[in-house]
Amino acid sequence: MKPLITACAPNVTILATSGRCDAPYAYSVTASGVPAASYSYSFSGATTGTGTGTGSGSIFEKGTTSVTVTATNQCGTSTCIFTVTVQDKENPVITAPAAVTVNVDANSCAATGVVLGTPVTSDNCPGQTE
């Protein structure tokens, strides 16, 4: 009997792991059929890859990944398709340079040539704007 998907994971949105730009996600996909089905998966979108098994517990990159799990036996195949969306809600960090105290230029109300320093920034998702 051709495999029949009996449980397909729903579309899901998860948060990136703190300090990272990705997150692991475990899900369940099951199928019935005789003989018992073997599973394979493919990821496309933010995360790409293929393999044997369902792929549950894989690390997903920030963005949306389409997951296709295929159950196969000698009588045929059946597929389950869903999405895993990873969002980065962690704010970037900025550290201001040290305070600067200067005197005004002679016979002036202003100071020139003052070096203010450079702030230091970091983000768990380098190059990201959100």
C-alpha cells in the first residue's frame, strides 16, 4: 500500500537562538503504508539541503524555508510540505566611544581637529537591517 502521510507538521514561525542568526526546530511527520515507508527531506529558501530521515531537529537560517518530507515504499510516495520561518528579534548593540573633553581654540568659541572616536556595533545577524 502506497504511503499515506498521517501527520504533517504545520507552518511555523520561531525566534532565532539568542546571539545567533538561526535556530534548531524539531517537528514530526509520520506516514502509514505497507511495507513501512522510508523518509527523505529537502529544504529550499533560507536554508537548503537534502538528506535521509525527516530532517527534524535541523538548524534553520533566518528567513523562510520550505520543507518537503517524502515518504517512500515500493508501492509509491507521499509528500508533506510546510514552512519554517526564523525571525531575528534581537536588537543590535552599539557602544559609544569614550567621552572627549577639549579646550576651545585660542581666540575662538570653537574647537577644531577634535577626534570623537568611533562607536562599536555588533549584531547577531551581520549585515541585516532588521
